[in-house]
Amino acid sequence: MRYRNVGTGRVLVASWLAAGAVTLPAGAADSLLYELREGSFLLDGCLNCDRAEVKRPLGGTLRLTQSYVGNVVVGFDVTEVDFETVDANYRVQGSGKYNGWLAAPRPTAQFLSLTLDIAGQSAIKLESGHDLTSTPFPAIDVTIGEAGQRDPLHVFTVRLVAAPPAVPVLYQAAKGSVLVDECLPCGRPPIEAPLTGAFLLARIDGDYPFAPFPAAAVYRVDGVDLVGALPGLDYRLTGAGTLLIGEGQDPQEVLLDLTLNGTPGRRLEGGAAEPPPPFPTVDLRLGEKDPPSQLQVLTLRLGAAPAPVAAVLFRRGDANSDGSIDIGDPLAVLFHLFAGGSGVRCEKSADADDSGAIGLADAVRLLQYLFAGGTAPEGPFPTCGSDPVPDLLGCGDAAACR
């Protein structure tokens, strides 16, 4: 695993010591809240035992507060770590340190060390070693782990894919977007699948003064959902990533971690077509990095532009679109999730916590609001209105708001 890369660590530590790091006085630090993104997970492994490892998606937040600045290195205190797996079986809290080699051409270096309480076990130290990463700061993608001496029955690894929250813009894939599926040893003609779909794009470097060098705009790419547009070409790509747009003639860089037809682990990297179109339109060319098999190697051309903005009126929490918030609404969400029900006619209305997805938490929030004095649904509520934050949820029928 990457956190065992000791040799590289010696070289980078020496470089950091030469960088002239300066501790910042109180009040001079910049602080940013981060949220975990798609791709974050917790792995509970076991050395020399028969039980299967437990791997769960991870959500939550942490805070990075700038603590010192060197010529090429910036250090951060990591606080307010509060993560939880989607099944709520693992709660993770703690603090630590993050160092980033931010003022150098990518790939940049990073080091993360956290001391965590995990599912009732305290003072667990997880480290990344000194990694090279092509993820542009302030986005972070780092894996931390332990060697196993603490407790061979529970050896934890955590991948953190994180970025500051930002207001996204909904993009639609343009005509000409295509996925190419090649079998290198087969000699068969490549399969070209035209794509339709959408994703969210949000700039994340604007509130932080130490953007990557050379100066560039950094965007988080979320909610990628691209599907084959022709019958018989049943491809679906989902995932997230980053987009970096340099100044002037500097190239664009894009990284996407994708799931193909439900199977994760497809990482595509690339840049813009030459010449690139004027932003905010994008025309990207990506190739697969380290494909799992030479029998299927992916390349992607993705052209996209901001989707036309149409004001859709709905009332959040009114999952069954009957004009009122009552027991029928959490039941509609539960039937939608677990029984294949069709009671949810406006997905945005069913997303009570405005997370951008419909989940069990939405039904729980509605039940607590109705019967336990809990928090009301996010806006627009209690009156009809438009979504203040774009997402990929649809709203085919909010009849009560017409």
C-alpha cells in the first residue's frame, strides 16, 4: 500500500526542511471546511484470519486550518474530523496534520497523519506516507492506513476523497461525446458508444489563496452519470473527479474516478481538445490509467456545456406530490428505496435533506419532523420554490406546485 513508501518519504522530508517553513501567528491562519466525496471509504481488514474484510463508503466532514507556510510547502492542522460509514456501523472522529507540496508543478506531494477513534476503538494512528498525487489542491485524494501491530484483528485503511463545498453548475453532455471500448490483444474493432448524460461542476479554489502553481482554476466534478445513447450499447459511467483549467495557453487537466456498469476502479485522465473551446464549454479527451485488464481499455471524449436553466417549482418533503407533508411522504420514500414503488413523482421533493440523492436519511428526517419535533426539510419549504443548489435529481411531476 502507498503508506509504506518510506524511501520517497526521506527525500520529501529533506526537501520540506529546506523549504523554510514558518509557523503562522494566531489569527493568521486560513481555515476551510471539507466534505468527503464519492470514492471515500473505510476498510476494516484482518491479518491472518478467515473473516472477510469490511469495506464501506464513508461520508462526513473535516476542517483544514493553515498552520505554517514554506517556500513550496503548506502545513495544516486537521480538526473536526467527523465521518460515518453509510451503514452507520463505523463512526470516525479525531484530528491530525496534513502537509502539501503546493507550489510545484504536479504531481504534487502530500502527507496526512490522523489519530482517530473508530467504532469505539481509540487513539488509532493512520498515516499516508509521503505520496505523489496528481489531484490538484484544494481537492484531496489520499489513503491512510496502519501496519497491523496495534490489533491484527482490525487493521484500518481509510481513503479520503475530499474538497471544500461549492455551488455547482449542472452540465449536459454534448453531441459527439463517446466512450471507446478497446480489446488490445483481441484485434476486434473498437466499440464506440455515443453518450448522453450530465455532471456537476463547481469551482473550489476561489476562497483559498494557495492555489496550485502555475495559477489555475480548480473545479470539482461530481455526479457523473453518462449512459450509452444507442440500443445494445449498455454502458453506464458514474463517478466524480477534478478539472483544472490553466491561465492563457496552459493545458486543461481532468481526472475522473469512474464506475462502469456498477464496477468501480476505472480511472481516466487527460485534458482538453486542441484548441480548447472557450470556457464554460469543455471538450475533454481522457484515457484509462492502469486498466484492470487489456481486454477492455477505455477512452472517453466528453464535450459538455452548462444546461439550460429552467425553474422547476416543488415543495421539499412532499415526496408524493399531494400538496401536504404527512405520513404518506416518508412512506413514499421508503417504498421508492426498498419496494420498487412509484409513489415518488418528483425526486427533488423526496430529497428532504438536500443531499442530492434520495436515501434512508430522507425518510428518517421526515418522520422526525412529523412526530418528534425534528428539523424541517431544507428549502424550498414550506412553500413551493426552485432548487437553490443544482443537482442531478429530476422533478417530473410536482402537481401541487403548478
